[in-house]
Amino acid sequence: MNDQALRDLLASLSLEEKAGQLAQIPLTVCTGSMSDPTGPLMELHLTPEQVPLCGSLICVEPGNAEVFARVIREMTDKHPHHIPPVLMRDMIHGTRTIFPIPLAMGCTFDEQLAERMARVTAAESAPTGVHATFAPMVDVVRDPRWGRVMESPGEAPALCAAMGAAMVRGFRGEGLDKPGTQATCVKHYAAYGLCEAGQEYSPIDVSRAELYNVYLPPFRAALDAGCDMVMSSFEAVDRIPCVCNRWLLRDVLRDWWGSDAMTISDYADVGQLLFHGLCDELKDAAALCLEAGMDMDMMSAAYNRFLPDLVREGRVSEALLDEACLRVLQLKNRLGLFEDPLRGASPEAQAEALARSEHREAALQAALRSCVLLKNEGVLPLKSGVRLALVGDHADERNLLGGWAGDGVPAETECLREALSRDERIVLTSPEEAEVILYAVGEPAAETGEASSKAHPCLTDAQMAEWRRLHALGKPVVAVVFAGRPLMMADALPLCEAMLYAWFPGSMGAEAIRRLIMGDASPSGHLSMTMPRCVGQIPIHHDRLTTARPQSEQRFTNRYLDVPSTPLFPFGFGLSYTDFALEDAALSAPVLRPDGEAAVEVTLRNTGACHGETVVQLYARMKQGSILRPERQLIGWKRVALDAGESLRVSLPVTQDMLALYDARRTLLPPRGDCLLAVGTDSTAPWSLTLRCDA
Ligand code: GLC
């Protein structure tokens, strides 16, 4: 449909029909089935006549092309203008083939892999009839107590931006008019990751400077990559809930960024204004949110019930309704829904997409690159013929998928015992008979994701007691840890000779771990979040702002009396079975000008005995400026694979854009003066180069 036809369609709609387009209701209303919602169950007070007018469906039930197609067809048929609903679902790290959780994908530092993950997810989701995914999640996360850190690419804004943009490209493929693609919705706008004390839905306070420099850039990157929608966060900025925050929804999104992306509330968040005490009536909440720039109301049924009257009463302008409605229609048009509401979905297409072996291969490659080897005292890789005891509550656990696992079926997922039993080089035996003990331990998948905050993100007492018992046997212990967040591992670390942090590695996780521990592949994940020593250090991240009193032996410095200031493992850390050396770091040019580019060039040499991959990371720090800057900041990286003895000259570009900052008034402060640069394989790399930034 061309734009004029779309506008003609809009002009022909009644107030009820326009307001209906702005409502997202659950698919269950149409199917009568019951599924666990992703928020509180609620009464939507929808009349049977209102249902087909609703513009969108949120679906939490398993992908089912037959059911979804029936509902989409029925709603389209019943709509007076035959406008199809847009069907949205949370496809975060896979549809049926589940990839490692996004935090683990962050550990790959591999945008191409993230793009591939999204491409595969879309290829499996689109044939079920789903049109759009509530992804990518790009909240910058620094608090492991918060269960949703698993959904984010991690603590570094640049990494969140790059991975988020890559996912948008992957989901959207060659364009939404092509089959096997999904529209995208970047979330949660903004600063959700700041949840006070890591507690879900707790309030936050954030400065403008932090928003501009830390929390907003990943959203802008996703939008620049073509993201279709933006979901508001449950938080408030400047004490104004994001769902009705005009500054975020209009000033920043529309006026500053020039984005035309559709905005959508989070689950029931329009109605939640009543709980915040901003409104007495749902009707007032509808007016407030629409005026602020919120286009679609997810799961409050406030817009469709009250906007028509609000317009008739002159309390809300029809132009606002039109503006929001047009964006919904434009999204549907981009998806080609007016021509084919199903976009090729069918049970056959669904079955065909699920059977593709290349999807499992892609998930395996992602799992291989996302596990992080934190410790290895010569025990890994295991030797062929090893007598191995496999113990721990995750040894037989099939749910290695983690939270938000779409249609992933734990019962169909291989557990570690099955994967290891298949390997002829391993003799599984009891701890008493074994040469090496593999302790598979961690948190349950159900304790990750939304509403999974923990004041003690730690292993349980029983898990620790078992670990001590195994350690006391006096044999090497290899720990494989499954978790949706950095758990506090300081007490456990001395109880093992090797630790592989596997996160939730997805459908192919057990196979990936088998290959890694047997040395068929070398671990190459690098931490996307700092691992604290203890809860009291949280939040701890590599890019905190400078302190004027860095830690020293003196009393009045930035330190704790009871623990070191350093983390257990720094951001970017990850071991390999081989060794890498970085040599001859040099700048391509000594001076960087506003439109110019300089590069840090460094030779990476594999000095060990086997093939391996690592992530070369570039950190920067400006020596002068008019506002505080991070102590160091990740500005670039490259994942490199090298055979034993091989070397490669790696080039990491630097531009002034990467170093520029905004002040609280949104004035862009270009970098001026000396910039220290460090290149290494984790965030403790020493400063080795100085680049001069000139006007
Ligand atoms: C939630 C989440 C959001 C999700 C939505 C729909 O409560 O915060 O991430 O996309 O509901 O399921």
C-alpha cells in the first residue's frame, strides 16, 4: 500500500477503530486458552465487539502456525476495514533453537554471531505467524542482583549498542517485505538496568549526563540500524514514568534523534500509573500517555476503551490519535500485512524452518564462543581416556536454556551427562574412582529473567557443602557453572582447579561444553559483565567515573577496609587453552582530528600450542575535559582466531565520536588533548599509547 492509500485508510476510520489500533491485547482473548502471562493477570473489560478492532496481539503461548493463522484471519475478517492485527512475541535468544542468553552472547564480542542468532530466531518465528519480536533488550546492566541482566549484552554501552544493532539487522534481514523476517522492538527505554538495589521494578534516579552517555546510546544505535519500535521501561526518569515521559518519547526520540519508530508501553504499564499515584482513573492515564507520545498500550486496554470519549469530550486532540494510529498502520504496511496478514506462515513452513540443521550449528558456534574459562590450573582440556565423575545438580539438568527461552523445550535438550556419555574418550565413574571431578552447578533457569532479583546472587549452602566435600577428595575439580548472571564465586574459586562459566548456553550447550572440556575447541568467551568478589561491591564495572582519590595504602582513598576494590574477575576477562601475546602496539597517526580516523595497530601472536580465539579490546581515557569521564571505557574490539605460532596485525579504529561526551545540557563535548589508550585481552590492560585529539 502506498503512503497516500495508508492515509486514506486512516481517514476512513472511526474514533473507535483508530483507538482500537493502539491496543495490544493477549492472543488468549481470541483462543480462550490459558497461558502464563508475562505480567500480572488482569481483567481487560473488553466487549466481543472491541476485540477485532484491536491493533495488536501479544502472544506468550508456544508458536503454532495453525492457531495463530486462524486468529489472524478471524480478526482480519471481522474488522470493518479488514485491518489485520500485528502479532508480537518475546523472541529474545531463539525461537525453538535456543542460543546462549544475551549476556553470554555479549561474551562472544561477536556482532556477526548476534546477527546470525537474530536471523535464525526470525526464520523460526516468522513461519508461525508472529510478526514482531520484543527484542533487542539493550539495557546497560551493572547489578548481578537483577535477574534481567541475562537479557542484556552486558555492562559496556558500546557493546550493548553494537550487539543491539546487529540483532536488529538480523531480525529484519533484507527487509520486512521479505519472508522469514521480524519487526523489532528495542527495550526498555530507558535505564531499566539501574533498578535500585537490583530489585525488580524498584525506582531509579539517573542524571541527564548518565542518560546521554551511558543508557541512551544503545537505543540510538538500534534505531539507526532500522529498529521499528521502542518499548518504554517500567522506570521513571526525572520522576516521570517512562510510559508517559514526554521528554523521552518526544523530545529525545522524535526531535533529537528524528526517529519515527512506533512506541509501545511495557506490560500493563499505562494502567500502572494508578499505582504510581499519577492518576485516579484509567481514562486519565490513557490521556496522559497518548499526549506524552506513547503510541500503543500493551495490556491495559485503556486506549481503546477511553480515547474515543476523550476525543469527543475535547480532552485529547484527534490529531494525536491519528499520529499514533498512522505509525501502527505504517508498521503493518512495512510488514506487508495488508497484502498477506500471515506473511507465508503455515504449519508446513513452521516444520520446515525447525528442521534446519544450520540453525543448530549456529547455536553451537555461539555456545562455543560464549563460555568463559575463568580458571585453569593445567587440568583442562581433559586427557583422552580420563576417568571422570560428573556430579552436581546441573549434571542431569535439561534446562540449559535460561529465561525467555521462547519455544525451547528443555525435555528435548541434551543434558551434560548425555553429551559426555557419548564421548568415547571419557570414562564416567564415581568421585571415589575418578581422576577428575566435574562439578556442574549453578542457579535454576527459572531464577533468571524478569522478576528474578536476588539479594544474594550466590550458590546455595547445599551446593557449597557438596563442593567442599568434592574438593576434600583431593582430586582436581573442574567446575562448570550455569547462571543467568555473575554469581558470587570468591568462596568457590579455591575449591576447584578449573572453572568454566557456561551461563545458560542454549539448545546446544551440553555439546559445546563437551567439546570445550575435551579440547576440540578452545574457550574464547570474555566477560561481558564484571564479576564482583562479593555483593557489597555491587555495582562494580570497568567504566565507572574517575575518583579523585584512587585506592592506595593510605586511609583516605577509594577503598574498602574489608575487601580489595578490584573485582574477582574484570570485565573482558577470559582464558584460553593457548597463550596470546600482544606486541608492537602503535598508532597509525599521532593526532586525531574531528573528521579523521586513527587506528591502534597491534600484533596478536598465538604463542601457545593449539588453535585458539581471543578478543582484542581497546580502552580509552581522556586526560582532560570539563566533566567527569570513565576511568576507562571500552571503545573497540576484535575477535581473532589464530593457529599455534600464527600472528596477525590487528587494527582498531578510533574516531572522535567514540570519545565525545554530552554534558547535562546535551552539549556535545568533543575530546581535546591527550587520550590514553590500552589494548589487551581484558579491562586491566595497561595504558600504552597516547593519542592527541585536536580541533
Ligand atoms: C514484560 C517485560 C518485557 C516484555 C513484555 C511482554 O513484563 O518487561 O520485556 O517484552 O512484558 O512480554
